[in-house]
Amino acid sequence: MEKAVMKRMWEAIGWDPDQSDGIFAPGGAIANLYALSTARHALYPRSKYVGLKDVPTLCCFTSEDSHYSIKSAAALSGIGTDFCFNIPTDKSGKMIPEALEQKIIESKKEGQL
């Protein structure tokens, strides 16, 4: 059922079903965990088999207004809560791009990816 629904969704938005993939999530917290795990796997596919032993220190950047589950997902995905950085937002709740850029530069200098 899930694959059939996904196929219809891809076709509706014009994606090639043979080149598409997806997954349903029961809620936002699990979707956040899926997102961080997928990002980690995209950078280090072998982590699926050997864990994080050969992976440099990973980090993630999130809005200071983000859902608490982002830090939980960072913990469960092996990134760690200490390396999940909150980026300041403006009055409308938008992440401040300059603050994000500065934190990315700092993190790279510290050897984090």
C-alpha cells in the first residue's frame, strides 16, 4: 500500500517513479530522525554497516526555535546533542543566514562536518 501511494505521489509531482524513493513517517519526531539518519547515510553510506568508527565528527544546525526532537534525533543518529547547534532567528522566526554561515565556518575550523 505504501509503495502504491508513493508512486502516485511521485507521478502527481512529475517525478520518475523508477528514480524516486520515499517513506511515510508517523509524526514529526520520527521524520526528524529519518532526516538526520538519511543525511548521515548520504555522506557516509558505510556507516550503515560499520557504524561511526571511521566517520569524522558530524554536526547539525537547527533553528533556535526548532522542535526538541531535533536534539533527540541528533543523539539517536550518532551526531550527539553537543554537536547540534542552535542558530539564532529573527523576529519572524527565520534563521539568520549570517549566523548560520558563521557557525558553519567555526564548525569546519573545529573539524566538524
